[in-house]
Amino acid sequence: RAEIANQTSNGSWEVIDRTSVPAGRSLVRLIWVYKRKRSGSLKARLWVQGCAQIPGVDFEQTFCASMQATSLRTLAALAAKRSLSMR
């Protein structure tokens, strides 16, 4: 319940009536995925059926907090070449 309240306060979605969906469009399905942490608590994630989304219509931005290995190697090479330290 706290996760739903947090998502609602962040403006992650809008509640709409099914009858207000434009012709030719469909609603995107959402599912809650729960993962049990080592501590025993649950981590909740809201997942969207991504294959049904249209870029620019259903979403405008994507975010991934991980870095590709090639990007890290490139940054490390640039830092070494310029005698910079990485933190």
C-alpha cells in the first residue's frame, strides 16, 4: 500500500475510465512483481507490458541505472590517458 501511495504521489500514472480510451487504442497492462529480499522483506515493482507500448505515445523517456561494460572501459581508458582518477 505504501508503494502504491508513493507511485500516486509521484504522478507515475493517471486513473482513467475505460470508456475514455481513444478509438484504435488499448490500455497498457500492468503487473506487480514481488521479490523477497535476503532480509525477508518484499520488494515491489510495477511492470508494464512493454511490447504493447508505442514510443512517443505511451512513453517519452526510459531510464536504466546500469552502465554497459563498453562504456565503462571507454571511460576508464579516457581517464587513464588523461591521468585522471575514477571514483
